[in-house]
Amino acid sequence: MKSFIIDDRARGLLVADAIYPRLSKMTGDHPFFPHLKLLNIRHLEHSTSTLSFFHGPSLSSLFVSSVAAAAEKEFQSFLQTLADEAPSLSEIHFGPDVRTDLFIPTIPNLRALSTIHISISGAAKVPLRYADLVEIGSLPHLNSLSLNCAQERYSCAHKAPNPQYHVWEMYGDVDEQSAPEIQSPQPSQSFLQLSQLDVVGGLELIEDLTMVVTSGRLETLSVHLICPYPKAYSAIGPRGDPKKCFVCQDRIPFFLPKRADFTCGDKCSTQRQDKYIEHFLLVLRTIIRRSANHIGQLTSRISCADKRRFAFPPALLTYVFGNLPNLHHVVLVGWSFTPNSVESTLGQLGRHPHLQVIILPLGEEGASISLRTLRRVAESCPSLRTLQCRIDPTSDELAKGLGNPGSDEVPMAHGLTHLSTRGSRRVPSLGGQVCVARYLNFLFPHLETIEAHGSRQWGQISLLVKLCQAARQDDERRLVLER
């Protein structure tokens, strides 16, 4: 047996707890499950006496979703024995219904860990601390870290390294040499082998991870900023106190300029909000630059409790992303785009010739591009295989006969296989849909799927593209027969 599931809420045939001690007598001093590699604890309530039977040198993965209060003491004892009883344990996953103080203290003892996934919610009771990040970072073989604190506050445990620091003015001319970086408050090295980082949380958590993750080998970076303001942040500090309205109570908000309008309460000035996002981008830039030659997948998400949207400034692509020679996967979700900014963003991304995936918003915050822009994207990103963005199928390029025999444009053999899109509220005529489908076939002969996301017009266009492809296949067969 290589995997086992413990679920005290499962229905059906159950194994009585008394069975395990009887069976263990048959194995003697040998592990009860000598080949067990994966232990999945979905719901632990009363089966605590059986935990010791799942130790073994072959155990490599542990998934824990939920631990009842009555089982917490025995579960913690089980974790404490893993360092000696399961020396090959390399992967752990802890769900949101497990208290952090049960498993965080045991993690540094599991020296073989290479993958850690932690999701923390209000059920954790004890918030994640800065000291916990340092302890996790001490693991010598840690390669992948996923940390989700979307529903739980992070406890800052140190002062900012430079309380006089003011945020870099990022909307003006950028001097690459003089632009500041977030400096670590201590010289210790941590997360040295980390190649994958996925974090969901507030600015304080993301900034502290930037401080402690000193690895220059990140290949995959996903950062999802949760900004629950204005009301949630005004509750952190005393109302009217600008020094504590956006940050933990023990941290000086060194990134907020003194000249900004710091009115607290239900009304938050646009200037203050902009500075908050500016600092997030500065933090993001700092961690990206450390691994500039390695990062291949980059995700930037932003969510606000009040559904507020932040405009994505395309000029910051150069500032934040910089020169990433191996970048092949980009996701920008939650940001708000205008028609000009989305075209400018795609133009900036076109400077990365190895891009294979581009994901932009499809909701109301996403702006549509024209068919002519779609061709420019294809020309600048020859390796692109997946594209998600809004496309306007009623754009006036159709009237100019793009893709028609009389056009000067040359058909492309681009390798795009997956297109995810939605259109504008204007619905093109049937003739217009035929033109769009023909043009897509003109650009992307290898297109396999068009994901319409409930858009009727793009659903119809997808069917017409398949018709174009079927007609092309018929022509190819005909040519073979004629030979």
C-alpha cells in the first residue's frame, strides 16, 4: 500500500481502531505500512490512536486538511515524531482548518522537506509570524513554498529596516541604477534553494517574504496581494493616526510620503491608495531582480475587499519585470486595464520573445484589443501558445478586408493553440463573425480551442473557425488525391 486516507467523517465501511494494534503484532518491529508514501488526513477527530502506525522510512508526503480540537494534542505529538520516524518526508500540505501553532514549530525539524503548502484561515487562531518565516527558510532543501494567508492577518514581528525611507517615484523617469530596493533587516541567508514561491496575503507578509527569501534561483513566482481597505485598514490603528492606518501596529510605515493626504476612516484618498500599490510594485520588483535570469513564470494578482480596481501602468513592466530573458508565462489578473494600457502592455510583453502564455483579465476590468493588435501580438510573440484577453470582434478592421485575397497581409503559421476571450457588448453580424473566424484561421492555423466564457458571439466564431479548419483539411486531402 502506497497511500492511505484518514477521514473520520467518511461514510461506508470503516476500520475499527482496535484492528490496528492486532495487525501490528503480525509485523513485529517492522513498519506497519513499509511502502507507504502518502498519508492524507482529511478529517481527524477520534482516530488519533492509529497515527503511530503510519510512521515509516518510506513516507514522503503528508496532506492534512482538518484536525478537530479534541485530536490536536495527539496530532501534534505525531508531528513531533516525524523527524525521527519519517526521515524521507519531503512534502507537506496543511489546510485552513489546522491551527498553525500545531505544525509550524515542527517544520524546522523536518530537514528533508522540499515542498511546503500552507493555507491559513481564521480557524488558525494563532496568526503566522515573521519568526515563522525565518524558521521555514532555514530548511536546507526547500524548493517550493506556497503560502495562502488571504483570510488571516499576518503578525509582524520586527521594525522596518529604514524608517526614513520614502517610496520611489515610479511614474516618472526611471533610473535603473538609483532605484531603491527593499533591504533585509538581518544578514542571515534563508530560502537559498527556493525555486517556486506562491504567496497570497497582505502587503506586510509579501514584503517580509521579500526580505527573507534570498534565493536567486526563483523560476516560478506568484504574488497575490490582498488589500482589504479602506475600512479594514483603518481599523488596524487608532482612527486618525496616519502612522498605523496601513500597516501592522509595530511597523513604521516608511513607504508613505509625509506630504500625502492621510485621512483615515471610511474615506481614503486616491493618493494614499496609489502609494500603497506603488510600494507593492517596489517589493515585487525587489524579489524579481534577485532571480532575473531564472524566472520563467510570473503571476501578479490583486484583490480588494470592496471590489476596487487598480489601473495597471504598462510603463512599470520595464521597471518591475525588467530584463527577464527566460520569461515564458505571465499572468496579470485583478488589475484594471484601459484600451490604451492593454495594447501598451501587450507591446511591452512582446519584448520577451520566449513568451508562451499571456493571461489578462476578461471581466469588466479588462479592455478589448482590436484584431490588428492581435496580429501584432502574434508577430512579436512567435512562441505564444496560450492567450487570454478581451478581443473586440466588431472592430473596424473587418471593413478593410483583412485576410481577403486583395489584402497585402501574408497568412501566418503561428503556433497559438488556445485562445481565451470575451467580446464587447456589440454583436457582429453573421457576415462579421465569418470574417473574424476567417482572420483567426488566417493568423493561427493550429488553433485548437477558443474558450468563449459564455460569450454567444465568440461561441459562434469558434464553430466557424472549426469550419475553416475542416475546409482546409478537405483541400489538403484533395491535393493528395490529385497527385
